Amino acid sequence: MAQAAEKSLYERLGGYEAICAATDDVLGRLMNDPQLKDYWKGASNDNKRRARQLLVDFMVESAGGPAFYIGRDMKTSHVGMQISGSDWDVFMRHATATLDHFDVPAKEKEEVLAFFSSLKGDIVDKL
């Protein structure tokens, strides 16, 4: 008998609404962090909403869900922002806190954090 296929990360995380909730949580943490909040300085509410939706679509598609990310690649999106290694560490702490807040199981938490870590080289300008 064939073994049942493992569910996608998207399904194991709880689907679209769960990813939206986690995105909103982590963005709130990042936008209120003393070290990171200036990255959103001067961004209009419309710009913030668009960036949030692009992030949701990126995460849903990357996790195997039914979204199509139409944004730029991570390197193009972040070049010139002067994101430091220290900024990255703060992001990862907030991402971890968000996953913990939503009681994401260890396996899925590890997969999400490993995925984020794989993006570091395209996002961080200054190590």
C-alpha cells in the first residue's frame, strides 16, 4: 500500500489564515522594535499594506500553498537598505517569538527558521 504523501508546510502551519496572522504578528514586532522600526519610516499605510500582502504571498507560495508571489526577488527587494547582521539577528528573534506565540510545532518551526536563514545572504548588506 502506498504511503500517504506528507502534507505541505503550508498545510501543517494551518493554511492561509494562519500565515496571515503570523505575518501580522511578526510585522507588528518588527515595526515596533527600537532597532528596526526606522525601516518603515516614511512608508504610507498603503505601502505597508502592499508590502504585507507581498510577504504573505511569498510565505504562502514558499510553504507550498496556493499563492503566486509577484514581487521581486529578495536580493533586489533589500539591496541598499543596509540591513546589518545585527538587524538580521533581531528579525530572527522576533520570528522565533512569533512562531512560539502561535505554538508552532518544533518540526515546522525548524523548517520555517531554516527557510528564513536561507534568505540571509540575499537580505543582509553588512555582516
